[in-house]
Amino acid sequence: MDIHTDPIEMQTLCRSIRRKGRTIGFVPTMGALHEGHFSLIRQARAVADICAVSIFVNPAQFGPSEDYAKYPRPFEKDCDAAGREGCDLLFAPKSSDMYPENYLTRVAVIDITSRLCGASRPGHFRGVTTIVLKLFNIVQPDYAVFGQKDAQQAIVIQRMIDDLHVPVTIVVAPTVREPGGLAVSSRNAYLTKSERDDVPRIYQALHLVEQAFEKGERSAQSLKSFLESRFAEARFFRPEYCEIVDTTLLKPLDHIKTTALVAVACRTTESGTRLIDNVVLGALKEE
């Protein structure tokens, strides 16, 4: 595995790879790699000739009260893990190279970024789309792989590449879960024992919503009320939002006729850890 830190050097190398007719699958990460990231790397290897991974803790997507300073940065461990999983190129730029002095450009997708996580994290998705477009311009991938856990992020990035005609195909890989159902996340390391015992309720409730949908329930309000009632039983987390929305504009639904995203964000009561999760309810015919 080759490791590069200079954006121009990485861009030149990736351009050379593509000139040789080889495809690049790309996994952008903030490091602290875990099984969820490894599944994305394996997916990138499956769809492309070369697998590239970036590690960059992006300051632009953290709010002033969020955990940028304490976000884990086990770089050497991450490099070893990425190499074992089949990463060919690892890009780890410095913040000063990605955001040099007098940097003035931001990339903003409007409307859909004001909902769900965007409602409580103003500016977050602007930071995400800015860094992702910069990384796309440097790595020039044919495919970019994202996780279903970050469903809103994947939808926002898909909108950005559609609107700006970015020649990248987005691949969304399934959420990887711990044995109890909790979605794998770097932030899970912050959880206290009491919280860890309680947070599997998040996916358990989502799974029960899936089952109710499969049995014929089509009222989004009924499903949402059921979800909220299950969360009310939790002792060590509180929901920030529970929403059932369409998968294009992320607008709340009344009656589910097509694919719907059931998305939740919760914050734990002891460590203050923010956890997100979601399930997608399948496409339906008009009823």
C-alpha cells in the first residue's frame, strides 16, 4: 500500500492510473477505522481495479461544540488495517493543504441539508460536500463507496454529483452492526457501560417498524408514533429526531407509497454521544 500526503502528488498518480485504463474505487474516511469502514473498502475492491482510501478529520464539518479535538486519530493502526483489507492507495493530507491560508470556497447543497441531521448541525453538510468534492477532484475515482448508516450524507452527495455533473458513481453499502444491532461507529467508543447496554434499543425499534411495515402498515404517523413510544422506554439515551421521509428530497411522508427512509438520531445521557441509524422501507406500488 502506498501512502501519500500531498494533494498534487496524489492527483498526478490517480490521473496516471486512469490513463492506463484502470478504474479507481474510493472510500473517504475520517480514520478510526472499524468494521464498517472495512466493508466499504471491500466493496471498493469489488467494483474497481484500484482501491483508494482517504483519512482526513475534516474540521469544516464539526460544529463549535462538537468533538473535533477529541476525535480519535490512530493513524498507524488505521494504515495497518487499511492495508490488510486491500487498500492500494492511502491519502492522508494535512489540514493546511486542504484548507490553506485565505481559502474561500465552500460547496453547499441547499434544502435537503436543512432536514434531519442538518436541522441541529448547521453548516455540517456544507463541510461534508466541500471536502468530498475536493477529494473527488484529487482522487478522480470512478466509484465512491459510502455507508447506509449515513443515509442523509449519501443522498446529499448524490444530489451534489448529479447537480454538478461530477463523473463518479456512488455505491451505498449496507450498515454493519454489532451483535446487539447497534450500528458500528467510531463514536461507539465513547459510550459508557450503561449506555452500551441500552442503545441496542435503537435498532430494535427500527426493526420492529420494518416488521410492522411488512405486515401492511402504511401510515407514517403510526409507524413514527410506535418508534417514539419504544424510545420512551430507554433510560440512557433520548431521541433528537425520529422521521419518516422520502429518499430524494427527505420530506416527511404521511402515507408510504414508495421507498421511505426511517431515520433517527439519539444522544446518550451520560457521555453525550450522538448516534444515528436508519432503515429503508421497500418500494411499493400505488395503493
